[in-house]
Amino acid sequence: MEFLKRFGFEIEELKINEQGIVTPETVKNHMRKDTILVSIMHVNNEVGSINPIKEIEKIVHSNPICAFHVDCVQSFSKIDVPFEILDMATISAHKIHGLKGSALLMKKNKIQLVPLIQGGQQEQGLRGGTENAPANIVLAKTIRLALEEQEAGYKHVKEINEYIRKEIMKIPNTQINSPDDAIPYILNISLDMITSEVLLNALDQKGICVSAKSTCSSHSSNASSVLLAMNKSQKSATHMIRLSFDKNNTLEEAKQFIKACKEIVKEYGLSL
């Protein structure tokens, strides 16, 4: 966005509500006659909130000069994406078990783009330079396999997510930051008695990999901006960890995670 500002474009960042979504009303209130692009995430990558893109699309396209782009990196092959109503959409291979550095931009013919890299007519004239054919072939097959496994994968991951949601709340002073209707592939939680850094490292020592907004400090400057925007407490924003799941995770691993969290709480002298 800062890059676009250099060329004189006016950028407005839309706020999320307490459920972590951008509401259609928010989009409507920010639309102007000269708005030419609305770009939004389908799924929030930190808490898993699902934005109502069908409703937002109607508002965006009420302005005939405005294009609608959706970042589908966290949603593609996990939930259905209504590509037919989108002007542009992006997906990333490494989020669906593909190769890092490989991605896909889909656009309708009416959308005219300036080439990303000048000098050649590759990629329909949008990106000069010899194509990475092997990566493209892998991406095509990765997409096919991911879509074939979407329904079964969703059901499997949902079971794991629901188990952790239920069991983690048995630990005192624990918060689930992801909304109830979030995508099951992402779960954001906070253990108010342990900072993100401490919990992340303690879990790592037990062979469990999670991520956090801040892995080195619990100062406010490193708090999760997403959680703060959702009106979560400062403590929740600095004591959060993010779990992500896929088809290869098991319910047994979920049980090991809960067991590890309980052990860590006890190890740090906190009462269950």
C-alpha cells in the first residue's frame, strides 16, 4: 500500500469488528465515487475469521468503475470460493502443500493490469522472463489434489479444532480468540498467565510447533494488532499463539498439545 501511495493513490484501511471481519456496512461507508479497487482477505490469517465476500461484492460492484480483489490464500481448497463474482483472486501454492515461491493470480478479461516485470510477453504479457515451468506444473496438480480432498479435509480438521476448543478451556484463564464460526484450519488462543514467547518456546521443547505474533517480547508494540482491533485485552494480544491444522494432523496430536499445555502451566508454578 505504501508503494501505491508514492504514485498518488489514496489508500483507506478498513477496520474489523469484534469478530475479526470487515462488515459490508464498513465497506459501504468507505466507498466513494472514485474508488477503483477494494481488496480484502477471504479468511483472516491470524484468527481465521471469514469475511462475507458475497455481500461485500454487491456493494463494491454497485460502483461500475470499482474492481474487487480477494486474497484467497487461507481459504482456497478449504472452503468454497465464489470465483465467478470476483474480478481478481490470488492463491499461494505453499498453503496447499505446493512449492514455496509459486502462486496464482486469476483475473477477468476486463481487468487491465500493468506488467509486473517489463521485457517479455510471458504470462500473457504481465510478467516478463522465462516461466518456471516445473513449478507451474506442480501448482496445477497441487490445485487439483487440494480440491479433490477439500470436503474430507474440512471434516477431519474441524474435529481436531473442536476438540482443542473444548479441552483448552478447561485450563483457567484461557481465551479463545478465534470466533465460533472461524475456519477450522486456524485457531488463535491466549493463556493469560504465560506470554507468547514463553509458551511458544516451551511447546517447542516438547516437539510442538506453533506461531505467535511476538516471539521475543510482550511489549505493547509487539502485541497482535488483529486482536487489539477486535477489542481483545492487551494481555490476550501479547499472550496469544496461533495453531494451524491440515489433513495430516491427527486427533492424537491434538491430545498431546492439550497435555503439553497443562504440563507447561504446572511447570511454571501455575495452578490448574
